[in-house]
Amino acid sequence: MVRRQAQLAARIDGRVKDAVEEYCRAKGLKINRFIETALLDRLEEIEDVEDLRRLRTEPTRPLKDILRDLKRDGLL
């Protein structure tokens, strides 16, 4: 699969830019890769929060019922 490259421009606080540049320089990282990874991490966090919200609305079962079923199925 060929991954296409695209350019993304954003205006950010100069102090944030300086901090990113300093961190990447100190760690020997490419700024582009650092930013891409940070964006992917944030998207994953958002997805996790959405999953958590959905999970909170799912019905739950009492622990005693879960343990009973696990024992019945030979898993406990």
C-alpha cells in the first residue's frame, strides 16, 4: 500500500514550536515524525474516550453471575 504524503500547516504559539524543536533536537527526532505521532496519539485518545462513553451505557452484570458462568464453562 502506497502512503501518500500531505502537508499540514497550522499556526501555533511560538513557545510551543520552540519547545518541540528543542525536544526533537535533544532526542534526535525528526519534527515531522514527532508531530505525526502526536496527532495519531491524540486521535487514538479521542477514540478511546468515545469507546468509554459507549461502554458506560452498556448494561452490566453482577460479579456473582459472571463468576458463576465462568465456573460453569470451566474457565475458572
